[in-house]
Amino acid sequence: MPTETKFDSPPETQQSRRAARIAARDAIIRSAPKLHTVIKYPHPTLLKPSALVTEFTPELAQFVEEMFDSMYAAEGIGLAAPQIDVSQQITVIDISFLERPEDKLVLINPVVIDRRGKQLEEEGCLSLPEIREKIQRDAWVKVRAQNVKGEFFEVEGEELLARAMLHEIDHLNGILFIDRLSRLKRDLVLRRIRKLQKNGEW
Ligand SMILES: [Zn+2]
């Protein structure tokens, strides 16, 4: 069965999984100490490269937890700090949306160091609600990043995980998925956004 890939929104699956996800999201909304609002295109913070993180403090670790909470509250599987108006190279990912704890991934100052193959799947983004387009991405990537303690590590991912990491790393460089569309398709999307803005639906 084909599944849609929506970023930062998770792939739509069976009703029961969606119900479980909503219950998990609601529990986080109730208990999270602090939730950040996700900003939308064309907020300027989304359109510029973010700064390298140089201080690995307890406050950073706490901020990363707030990012996870904010991501789950928005029903996302990935969130980059610029999306909550913090222009720093921090992103959190959980492609299983709380189903597998080992899937929780924090990438600080990430860099793609190897890539292979191509995949073409539909993406969405919390900062571009309702917009979904097919985007070509690398099928497999290796990323080098730092954790909340500042320790370097490498992570490899394919398919959905590769797509999630590439989508979020793009955010850290001020790139949105619509920037990877053909000019014609991008213009059509921008026209649709302007219409939504005009109707007060954006
Ligand atoms: Zn996004």
C-alpha cells in the first residue's frame, strides 16, 4: 500500500494509529512545561541560515525537550529551531511519533557527509500547512552532528528517515521544501498561499 510522506507531518496510516497518535499528542499538550508556536512561511526566520550552536548548556538540553514537546503538540515528526523562531542549528526528529523511543533523534550543527540514490515522495511542512508536493531527495544519507552535550556522532538513514533529516537540515539553511520544486510549480504554490492569506486562512 502506498503511503504519503508528509513533512513535518507524519504519514497517514490506519485510523487506530492516528487515534493513538492524537491521544499521545493530547497527553503532551496537557503535561508539557513549555510549548513553542510554529511560525509559518514567509516569516523571515524561516528564510535565512541559522547560527551554529557553540554553547552546550543545560538550558540547551531543556530547549531540545521543549522542541520535542512542541513537535508532538503540532503532530509533526520533525521540527527545526527556526520553525519556532530560534535561528540556531538544532533539529529534532521522531519518525515513529513516540512509538519507538530509539527513533528520537537530536541533530545539532548537522552536516550531510554522504548520500546515495534518489527517492520521490510527497512532503508537507508544519510551516506550510496544507501544502503537499512530491519532492526528490537522496534515498540514503549519512549525517554528522553533535548531541546536546556537544559530542560528535554520525547517523545513517534511508527512505523516511533520510527524507526527514534532509528536510530539517534544509530548514537550518533557510531552505523550504517548496524551494526544491520547479519554478512553475513553486509559483503555483505561492499563488495558493497568497490566496489563503487573503482569505484569512493562513
Ligand atoms: Zn518543514
